[in-house]
Amino acid sequence: MFFKKMTNEERKSTEKAIKIGFAFYMVALLASSIYSFITSSGFNISFIILMAGLVVFFVSDFILNKFKRP
């Protein structure tokens, strides 16, 4: 099988990580929008925000799974 079956603890940790990642995206994109509006710069940081959000998701998922296990 390509994907392993998740345990209930892993599923709960993943749901928490999704919420953390979503909150990060919202705050980062809000800050980016305000910055772009104020400075009117042509520098687009959307890709950096996307990659940072993915890193936050996977790191938080790893940490939550690590501390939930006995």
C-alpha cells in the first residue's frame, strides 16, 4: 500500500496541524497585503508564504504526533 493507515491520534494531530497552518496562512497573507498596499512594491512574496505555510504544517504535525505517542 502506498499510504499507511493513520491512527486516531495521528488523525487528531493532523487536524490540529491543519488549523495551525490555516491560521498561519491568514496572518501571513494579511501582513503581506497590508505591506504591499502601503509600499506599493512589485515584490511578490506569495510563493515564500506558500512554502512557509507548508513547512509550518509539516513541522507542527510532526511535533504533535511526537508528543502524543506514549
